[in-house]
Amino acid sequence: MSSINTNVAAMTALMTLNRTNDDMLRTQNRVATGLRVSTAADNAAYWSIATTMRSDNMALSTVQDALGLGAATADIAIAGLNTAIDIASKIKSKLVAARAPGIDRVKIQSEISELQNSLQNTVDAASFSGQNWLSVDSTGNTTKSVVASLSRDSTGVLAIATIDIDIGATGSMLVDSSGGGLGILDSTRTVTSGGTYTILNLDISALTDAAADLTDLEDYINGVDTAIGSMTDAGTVLGAAKSRIDVQKDFVSKLMDAIDTGIGQLVDADMNAESTRLQALQVRQQLGVQALSIANQSAQMILRLFQ
């Protein structure tokens, strides 16, 4: 039956065309954004997971920055420590040279004094971003914590792990900036005659070839040698910490890449499939327009019956 009130064919063609237009709009959005899940309406579960993972990845980026800062600070401290060991070794060689009888110890002391100044300057300069792990206030916090990782357990609770580095008297402290004298270089040492000294202020200018003075000189040599051994141990502490930081940096970088890949598996659009679907929908749209046009023309045929 033909009716001018209800054009079933046109209504069907219009419904099909509207559905095609909706599919095309959705496909065009995927092509434009590169995402098949861009909002919660697309897939609530995947969108929620991806949003949480993106947030965690941003936090991991901050962790990576913190590790980079810690690595740079450790590098500066290690460089300063190596230089300090070299300078202390030169001081020891000067003291050994001063052991020879009849030598001018005043002149040797002038050289040692310059080396002591260089030693202090090296310690003071081993600073990065306001952090100095060689010149440390013993009254403050002598453990530095570098943020190492961020993880989320099955209940969604975040946990932050750190790498703790001892920069106190048992770690890398060469000079106690508080004046407490707990550092390797500024700790008080004694000589056989009863006098005291530190590596930074020992003075041999008044020593003679007397047996007691030569004994004190040997105490100086042993003291400097002991300090070099302690600095070597401190270098081991810093080197181990630097290795841990580097390993963690590499892990965090790989973890971030893995999370990016996981997010992509959840929400990224397959561009090959979407481009093919878009072409097919364009053809369907054109056919739908033609079908609607033909359905609308059927009403015009009724007019001819009244001519």
C-alpha cells in the first residue's frame, strides 16, 4: 500500500543513514585522536585503568628526575672524594720527604699548607643543587634518601621506596660543618708527644731531627695514611650508592616504557583498521543518501495518478 502520510521506505533509509553517520563520527574521532577509548563512555573499565596508569607514569617521571638528581649529587661527591684522596696522598708524600734528616721542614710545610687549603676548597666545592655529601652538619640529618621507585599494590595503595645513603661520620663526611670535628679530615688525632692535630691543620715547621719530633712526624704520616684509608672506604659507600641509583634509573625507564605499551594496548586505535572502516562507511553513507532520495521520490509517483 502506498501512503502519503507514512513513507516506510524513507523512514528505513533515514534510520540506516543516521546509524551510518553515527558510526562515521565515532570512527573519525578515533582517527583524529588515535584512541579507541578516549572517554569513559567508550569503555569505562579500560578508561579507568588507563587513566590510573597514566597518573602513575607521570609520578614515575618525577621518580626518574629524583634519581637523576641523586646520581648527579653522588657523581659530584665521588669526584670531590677522589680529588681529596689525591691531595691527601701528596700531603703524605711531603711528610715522608720531611722524614729525611737535615731537610728544611718550613718549606715543606708551606707546600703542605697549600695542599691543606686545596683540600678544604675541594670539600666545600663538592656541592650540587645545594647538597654537599662531603661537608656535612653532624647535628642534622646525616642520611640522604633518594626516591627510587613507586608501586601500587592490589588494593590500589601507593608505596614509595628510597635508597638511603650514609653521609655521616660512618659514611662520606670528610668535614663536619657544624664544628664538631667528626669528619675524616677534621677529626682530632694525637701524636706520641701528646699533641693533637687534624689533617687540615697539621704543622711540621717546628719539628727537628730529635727522636721525639721524628716520632711525631711518623704519627702524622700514619694519621694521613689512615685518613686516606677512611676516604677510600667512604668512596666505596658512595660508589655502591651510585651503582644502585644507576640500576634503578634504568629499571624506572624500562618500567615507564612498559606502562606506555600497556596503556596503548588498552586504548589505542588500530589505524589500519580504522582507515579501512572509514572508507567503507563513506561508501555506505553515499548509498544511504541515494536510498533516501529514491524513497522520497516514491511519493512523487502518487501525484501522477491524479494527472
